[in-house]
Amino acid sequence: MPVAFKDYYETLGVARTATETEIKKAFRKLALKYHPDTAKDKAGAEAKFREVNEAYQVLSDPENRQKYDRLGAHWQEPEGNHATGSSHDASDDQAFHFGGTGYSDFFEQFFSGGTRYGVPGEGPSPRSTTGARRGSDIEGDLLVRLEEAMHGTTRPISMQMVNRLTGKVETHTFQVRIPPGATDGRRIRVPEQGEPGYGGGPAGDLYLRVRHAAHPQFTSQGADIVHELDIAPWEAVLGSEIQVLTLDGTIKLRIPAGAENGQQLRARGRGLPKGKTGERGDFYVKLNLVTPTTMTAEETALWEQLRNISTFRPR
């Protein structure tokens, strides 16, 4: 099935020579603008947010970025015909594609690893003694926002597939439940939504791997959530109490006096849910000490005064 090329550099508004820092900065700016919870244009924000996420997922990963750059003008060729370093057969990918996963067909074909696995017709179906064969399982990626992973949601998914017996394109639409606490990498099984069976055998299963969408403020580590917080030098030295946004509301955070750059503070039980037990992961705040780059004459004089009277010597 033909797919349209995606210019991920153009999506993020960066040059092809952009550094990792420049790519991250561009992503955060666009993600804040288009995040569904904060965007002004709610109607088109979700789709744009997913486009930005897809581009960042490829360009922020050195291996994926190298692969993307190697595709170049050869992107339309079967993957085995250009030097991507992969032995994956793209013919299976071209026989089906998903809708509603949050990814474009281009991403699915070249980066998601979406593929059939298991050998079609391998062994008789356990449900039949007439030689019927079970269809292959299919696996793909499912882009999930952290807010969806926190509270759970239901996603309409469609799968378009070429029937290998008739040659016709068939589309199946179904609902996939994303449970609260779905961690990155978790596989969600959708029974009998894989490849159709042979000779009356049952269809294979569909497995969707949860991929957490990059968030402009948070990252996930299993069921834990990490937030990087910029603080001023005086907040680190004197300590402070501030309001910090989490995935489910704000919390008061006490920054202890003498806090260090890179120090992590933990709020227990404010991460993602862990199964049905009611237990949750933790919320970590990583402190980034930021020094002022511009100062007034009065501020400069005060810093000089502090330097002259301070007994602190770091070296």
C-alpha cells in the first residue's frame, strides 16, 4: 500500500544538521503549543501534537535518525533495497496498515516494527481437525499520551489489510481499551484481529505496543513520572516551597535549603497506577539550577557584595 513521505525536519522546523539540543528545544516549543490540554485550537491540536511526537520520536533517537537520513531519496523502495541495516521484509508491512494508532503509514512502514509474526498456516488450528490454519499474529505501535496512560481510555482502531485469498482490501474497525497505568512498552492483546485464518481457521491476534508520547514537561520510567524543574540560585541556597504540576493536579513541593543541581525530590504515589491494587508509582522532580544571563546594575552589585562577604569556597 503506497504511503506519503514525511519530512520530520520540516515538521519540527529544524535544519537537517540540527543538534540533539536544538531538536529537543524545537519539540518542547511545539508540544507546548499543540498539547491537547493547553492548545488554543482544540480541534486540530491532537493531530498536530501526534505529528510533532512522531517526528521527535524518530529524530531524537540516534539509530532512527540515521535510518531516516539514509532513506533519503530511496524511501519509496522496499526496505531491503537500500542500506538501512535491516533485513526486515517490507512486503508484509505493505499488506496492511493501521488507523487510529497515532502514527502515520510512513512511520508504521519504516519505524514502528509493525509486522506479522508467526508462520501463516503453521500447524492445524487447535479448534479444528479438518486442516484449518490459524492466521498470523500482527504487532504494531500505539501512541498514548501520558494523560491517557494515567486515567485509561478507549481508542477506535481500524486495520486495512489485503486478503491474500481474494486480493481485495478489507477494513476492520474495533475498540481498544488502554487500561489506567499502561506503561511504555506494554503490549495490549486484541484477540482475533490479526491475519485471517486459512481454511476456516481462526484469525491471529493483534498486539499493540504502548509508546508514551513525548510530553513537554514529563517523562516516564515504568510507573514513575519525572519532571525537570528549573530553579533560581537563591531557591537552591535558601530553600523554597512551590506549586508543581503533576498528571493529576498540583502538589506543594518543598525545596530544601542547600539543594544541589540534579538532585531529585520524590512525591510518593503520584505516578501512574500499578494494576488494580490502587498502588501507584512515584513522581520525581529533578532540580536544574539556572543562573541569570542578564542582570541589572543593582543585581550585579548585590552579587558582587555577596561574593566579597561570603565565606563559601567551592574549591
